[in-house]
Amino acid sequence: MDTVLFYTPGSCSLACMIALHWQGDPYRLCRVDKDVRRTDSYLRINPRGQVPALRVDDRPLLETDAILAHIADRKPAAHLLPPNGTTERDVANQWLAYLGSGFHPPFWPYFTPQRYSKDESHHPAIRAAAVDAIRGQLAFVDAHLAGREFVQSDRISVLDAYLHAMDRWANKIVDMAALYPNVWRHQKMMSRDPAARLGLSIERGDGTQAPDGPFAGHVALADI
Ligand SMILES: N[C@@H](CCC(=O)N[C@@H](CS)C(=O)NCC(=O)O)C(=O)O
């Protein structure tokens, strides 16, 4: 399968990068920064102009939770999610949906208050409300992670990659170590993971092709 992940540094697409690396099939990356995400070429891949998007052969697949489930299900032996049809998978699906539709959304008004009001004088209040909502999500996840190493059971999964891609955004917003020690511990654990480290180095622009790894380099949008 020809697999291309469209990503923007600092975004939730990092989760898919980590998952692809864990899964192990060859994949290429296509970096699409803000200006590129508004071009016709990219809007043909994702009409909403967002990342991540995955292209598998000629088929685009959108939405982080669906992409992560696809990556995991491509190789059940990698155990990146529990098998379909099990109670454990129902719980994992619940976490995938929560991370996408519960944990992620409060960051949107924090980072882009202009989408919620054209009146700049409203932006401080929008961001303050967003911080409250972000803190609520962090408290929920922190309580869940008490006494646990991973989001689900005793095994690392795409859920951990998804949480890691997003909870890093909160580091500049709240005192994570003091207020959310379990999320902070999880973040430290993930930051030592070789796939997460590779993903971040690629995002910084100094990532090179891992000698024997599945990352097969970048492809230009124009060549897709
Ligand atoms: N529901 C989408 C949301 C994706 C999303 O919000 N992506 C952000 C980056 S983390 C983005 O592309 N923002 C740019 C924009 O919305 O224009 C998903 O889960 O994949």
C-alpha cells in the first residue's frame, strides 16, 4: 500500500506519525503548512483544509480517530488497538472518540479565537473560557491516569500517541507538572519513545530517514 500522511508541525498529526512508525509499514510524509492547506491541491485531499489526512493508494482518509484505527487495524499483531469485536476495543473506540471530540475542541478557541468572534476585544474572554475548558479535560484525563502507565490497560497503543500529540499544547498554558502530575508523567514517558522522538525531529526539519525504519522520506504535494 502506498501510504502518505499529510502533516503540519505542532499539530495532532503527530499522533498518526507515531502510530505509522510503530505499525511498521513503509510510509511517506507530505508537509502542508497553513498556506498550503488552503490551496486547491490540498483541498482536494481534505476539503476542510485540516491535518491530518492519510492517503492510502488513491483513497484519502480523514479524521484522526479514523486514521489511527485504520493504522492499528492494518497490523493486528502490532497490538496498537485491541481486536475489533472485543469489549476492550469498545473501550478503545470510546477513548478515540473522546480524544477527538472531547479533549481536542477546547484548544480551538484558545489557538484561534478569531474564529469565534471577529471582535478582537472578545478574544481574551474566549481564551480564558478555553483555558477553563482545557483544564477540565486535563483533570479528567489526569484522574484516569492515576496509577496507570498507559491510557488503556498495560500496553502502549495509538491512544497514548493521540494524547501525547495534544497534551503537549497545554505546557505553555498551565503548570502541567504541578496540576496534572499523571498527564505530565505520561507525557515524559511518551517523549522518550523513539517514534515520538523521530516525529518531533522530522517536524523540526532535522529528521532524516531512519536507517531501517518505515519512514520513506517526504513527497511534495505537487507530486501526488
Ligand atoms: N476533527 C479533525 C480535527 C483536525 C484539526 O483540528 N486539525 C488542526 C490541527 S491539530 C488543523 O488542521 N487546524 C487548521 C484548521 O482548522 O484550519 C480531526 O480529528 O482530525
